[in-house]
Amino acid sequence: MSLTIGLLLALSFVVSLLALAFLIWAINNNQLRIEQRHAYTIFTEGEAGQVDDPTAEREDDHHFDIERAGIDRVSRLPVLILVASGIGWLVLGSLFGLVASLKLHWPDWLDAQAALTFGRVRTLHLNMVIYGWASMTGIAVALWVTPRIFHTPLRLPRLPLIGAALWNMALLAGAIAIANGWTDGEEWLEIPWQVDIGLATAGVFFVVPIIVTAARREVHHIYVTGWYYLAGLCWFPVLFVIANIPYIHSGVQEATVNWWFAHNVLGLWLTPLGVGTAYYFIPKIIGKPIYSYSLSLLGFWGLALFYSQVGIHHLIGGPVPTWVVTLSIVHSMMMFIPVLAVAVNQHVLVARNLWALRESIPLRFVALGALLYTLASFQGSIEALRTVNSVTHFTHYTVGHAHLGAYGFLTLVLFGAVYYLVPRSTGRQWPWPAAMAAHFWLVVVGFLVYFAALTIGGVLQGLAMLDATRPFAESVRVTMPYLQARSVGGSLMALGHLLFAVHFVVAVLQRPAPHPGATVLSKPAVAA
Amino acid sequence: MNRILPLGVIALGILAFATLMLVIGPAIQIKSMAPTPGLANYSAQELRGREQYVAQGCVYCHSQQPRSADQAPDAERGWGRAAVASDYVYDRPHQLGTMRTGPDLFNVGTRLPSRDWHLTHLYQPRAIFAWSIMPGYPYLFERKSRAGPGDVVVSLPAEHRPAEGVIVAKPAALDLVAYLQGLDHTNPAPARAVRDDGYSERGEPR
């Protein structure tokens, strides 16, 4: 036993040495030199210094550049189809989430069908919002932003169309399977592995075009957003395939695989998508580069090194080796470093340009999302401490935390990105500007209620459970008002999503009342 | 940060390293342990019941991993001794769980051994605990005008009884209850069994 652990430590030492050698090589070859001027990669010439928000432009504005119009036109169809799919899954997923929430205080509601029992509705919610909304919309934004930071059109733009069709079909099949009780039975890995083959295949159709586009880029430097996207697109397929290979593990080994995967979905897939997106849109909309471009390097590699090893903090106090739990706790604390690096970069820029928040609703979504990333990460690190974990583990507090990350952070960032990119992509304005503000306040207020309720309720539940003098029933009773409040908050969020979905459909289907820039483009053609 | 290949290679290298530490390392250690003495494999009916447990999604509200007395009063609540890795060798998929909307079930078979209790509770939890927020599973039961030979009738208080006829358990419900009744991990764990001892004082016996 001590031999294998000794071997493992020796191996980790060798790996560290190799990494060090690689780092020296990289520095020697100027691979790691980055300068503040690289932060300007996202702007075209003369563009930096002015606010850029398509939703706030008036009819007579001529904020449109030909290079980007060409780039955005190539990516238009795959991006819009993926966004539409994502929004569809968001609405459906929110509905199942709301039903699951209501069932926790109306337990006899909808209990006649197996497909609508709590355990399945909750699972449908998670899979739809993570693999449907967050992943598809995140990929859409990546497909739209990547060509822009590389100043070249998307290559192989038809492949993502095949990918989107395949992904939607596989996810639908997965949802039907779960509703009928066919599940792999592990959290975040419920979709049967046979169906997962479809999702994994679909993934190839997204990864290849982005990598080919990156390889054919017209700028030497890869902007920080590109690091996150490219790394995320390397990580997630590997994670997904390895975690879904059946019949390898059982029992506790399977649990470690489960949480290695589940936390890496957050850390190495959803987080890179969200952070990368925020790194593009915040400076792009404000018109100024991020605070310190070299700091972003620390944020990125810190995330890769530390986030990848935090998963076992989901098994603190459980039947797994002490050393691996401790390892994950240490890395959870180390996450403060990359999170602070990202926070300094993004929040300082926003704080110095608060006026821009008033002018731009997309920026409001993205900047608030970025702020909540910082908070969610701090909360996650603290939650991994043993004393805190004893109270919060096994309670609704964790559900609140999960939503702070996946919703407060990622979903808000994606909302902002979609509001920004649809006018640029279609050449048409959002038809109802007031609906954007209404959407913002519905989901922000709704989420505030949601998060506060589960956080307070979860702590009370945890304290009741730790007190041997109180019966278990007490830990259920004490949460009731908070579970009801969560349903209220969740309803507001779902309402906001419905409004967003209707607005999106109207925006895409509206008669071409062309964006002012589009007429500028077509004029020479008429003259000729 | 101007090249794609090194970026991808290092990124995947870091992931491989994390996999080594979080997956391969613990697996080597856990696989070296024999099953907890006295731990029996599931019977065919218990396995069918376990499939029901997984398919209904019981894991989203019930954990199967009692904590140690140093950390939480799980044992005092009757949920059993702290679980160790070798208690789970026959579990596939694992159902450790991360939520306790309901109590831990790792030893529910010893805590609540009665089949009739479980059938009533599964059909309508509020027939037993007014405060319970667990869903009922009426679709695992059926109403018959009268019980046939071999039917297991669910005993219910007046307010949950159907207007006429009786409620009998479908095979799925009987399987699920058999699995729950079989959940028993009270055999003492070997001294060197693997678990997270991060809460225990140095040298303190488990």
C-alpha cells in the first residue's frame, strides 16, 4: 500500500520536473511573453476608446465594420441555430426546475406518473440546462467570438450545423431515457452511455472548426479568450468520454470518477466558456483593454492547475482516502489565486467605467455575471473547508452555491453575449429594448430571492442535522419557508427566460428592417 | 501564448495529472482492500430493487454514507457507523449521494426492518410522517377491488385508503423494499479500512 502511494508521489515529482523543464523551454522561446498591447487584439484599428453596444445604437449610427461584417456573416447560421437550441433547452429546463422546486413543498402534486417524480424531474432540469442551454449557447458564443479574435472567418461553418442537429437529438433521447427511468445513475452522468456516444460525436463537429479557424488566424497572438475556449474544447471531450466509459469502476472508485468529472464540467468546461466570454465582451463593449494582460496568464494557468483537482471536496467525510480529500481541499483554497487574477482584470475595468453599465444592458449582464463568478468561487473555496463543509454538505446550501456558479455567473454572461451578438449577426435590432431591461430585473431579483432562500435555509438545515438533540424531522421543517421562497424566485427567473425566448424568436423572424450598417454595405453593389 | 499545440498539450497534461491524482491513485488504494468482512452480495431481487432505487432517483434526496462520530451525530440518529470504501464493492452504479433532504439510508434495513412499514411509506409517506416532503410512489402500486392470492396489501390509515377496494404492491415496489430491507452495513469495519479520517484526532479509534 505504502509502495503504491510512494510510487504515486514519485510520479507527481517527475511530472513537476517535466513541467518545470517545459516552462523553462517556453520562456526561452518567448512562448510566454505577453504584453499589454496584446490586449488590444479584440479591437480593429481605431475602434478602441469608444463604447460598442449594438443594442444601444440608433438608426443613424454607422457603427459597423466591413471586416467583421464578413466574419459575422460566415458564422451566422451555426451561431443562431445553436443559440436558438440553447434557449429552447433553457425554457424547457427552467420549467422542469420549477416543477422540481414546487414538488419539495407540494409533495403530492403530480405524483401519478413515474416520469414526473421528483428524482426524474430534477435530473431532467440539470441535464437540460447544463448540456442544453449552457453548453450549446456557450459553444455558439465561442463559434462567434473565436473568428473575431483571430480576425478571420470561421472555417468549415457547416460542420457545427451537423453538430447542433446531432447534439439536440442525442440530448432529447437522453431526456426521454431519464424520464423513463433509464439512467446511468450518477449525478451529472445520468444520460445513458449509449446516448452519450451521440453527444461525443456531435462535439467533434464543434471542436474541429474552431481549431482549424485558430490555426488559420490572421493575428499572431491568441487573445486570452482563445486560451480558455481552446483549452475548454480540449478538456471537455476528454473528460466526457473517459467518465462515460462503462463497466470500468464500481463502488467508491466510481464515486471519485463521478466527482472528478462533475466538478471538472464546471471548472474545465463551463468556467472557461464563461470567463473567456467575459474576457471578450467586457473590454469590447467598454472600448478599453483589460486591466493587466499579463495577470490573465496567471489566472488561466492557475485555473487549469488548481481547478482540475478540486472534485473530491464533494466527498469530504466520506469513504474515500483522507489524502485525496485533503488534496482537493488544498486545491480548492488555491483557487483564490486564479480567481483573484481574473477579478482584478475584469472588475477593475468595470469599476473604472461604471457609466457604461447605464448605457449597455449586455454589459450589465456580463459584468454582473463576472462579479458573481468571483463570489461563487470564493464561496466554493470556503465551502470546501472541513468545518464549513460539515454544516453545508448534504443541504440545500450546496444547491444555492451551484446556481450561483451555473446561473449567476455563466447564465448571466451568456445572456449578455446573446444580446450583443444577435444584432451583429443578423444585422437587425432587438425589437423591444424594454424587454431586455425587464428580463434583466426579473432574473436578477428572482435569483437574489432564490439564492438567499437556499443559503439561509441550507445553513439552518445543516445546523439542525448536526444537533443530535433535534430529531431529523426538524431539519425538514426548518427549510419549508425557504423552499417556498425558492419557488417564488425560480418563477421570476423562469418568467424572465420566457420573455427572453419570445424576444429572441421575434428578433430573428422579424421582417428585415436592416441594420444601418447593412445598407452602407449594399450601396456599392447597387451603384455598380 | 501564441501557439495552439503547446497550449493544448499542456492543458491535457494538466488534466492527465489531475486524473492520476483523483482517479487512478485512489483506485489503486481502494482496490487493494478486501470487501468488509460479512458484506454479502445483493440477491437477484435486491438487485432489481436497486435498479428501481436508481431509476426513481432516490439518490437526489438520500445519501448512503454515514459520517464519523467525530464529524456528525449520524450514528446517534441510527444511521450506522462511518462508512468505509470496502462497504461498496458490490455497488454499481454507486449511490453515495450528496443530499440529505431525507435521512441517510446506508443501514435503513436494520433501522426499519418491516416490509409493511416501507410499503405504506412508499405509497404515501404522509400516512406515517405528517412532516415528510418525500413524494409518494402510487405508480408502484395498484388498486384492486379485492386482493388476489399472493397479493401484498398495503395497510393504510383511513384518510389515505381508497374509497373502495385495496392497494396492492406491484413487483417493482416489493423489489425496492427488499433492497431497502437488505441495506445493512453494520458489520464492524477492519481497522485499516479506507475512509476520510480528516475529522478524527490523531490515533483515535474509529
